Amino acid sequence: MLALDQTVNTVLISLKRDLTLSNIELKARDAASFLENQSFKDAVDAMNGYLDAKMLSSKLLEGEAERLILSKQLLAGIVRELNRAVTDGVVEEFNLREVEPIKREFRR
């Protein structure tokens, strides 16, 4: 009975890893498609251009500089998070496909 419980537990862990890999891979693919999408690139470039031009303006209202800086940081943060999701997907896929089988061999 103990062996059966261990086998079931091993299968459940394996399924959880596969599900996790699927979610991470899907997220990575979605993020990559955003980053590769020309409309998205154009929108980010347009917003950066607008914010840069506005920051160079000598007629900023009170508090406007801080809002512009925050807007640039938020825009950069969105792109950074998309890039991170892509990187996480690549790393996680490598870990689950290459590292986990090696770990299993050492556990035997």
C-alpha cells in the first residue's frame, strides 16, 4: 500500500509539473507574441516619443514632470514584465525538460 501511495504521489507531482510547465509556456508565448507584434511595438515607441517630447517641453505644469516620469516607468515596466515572462518560460522549460530528469536519476 505504501508503494502505491508513493507511486500516486509521484504521478501527481509529475502532473503538477506538466501543468505548471503548460501555464508558464502559454504565458511565455502570449508575452512573446505581444513583444513581436508590430502594433504593440509602434504603440510603445509612440508613447515613449510623446513622453520624451513632453519632458523636454519648458512649459510643464506643477507635478507634470513627476507624472511623466511615472508614466515612462510604467511603460518600461510593462515591457520588462513581458520580457520576464518570456525568459521565465524558457528557463522553466529547460529546468523541467533537462534538469528534472537528471534529478530523478540521482534519487533512484
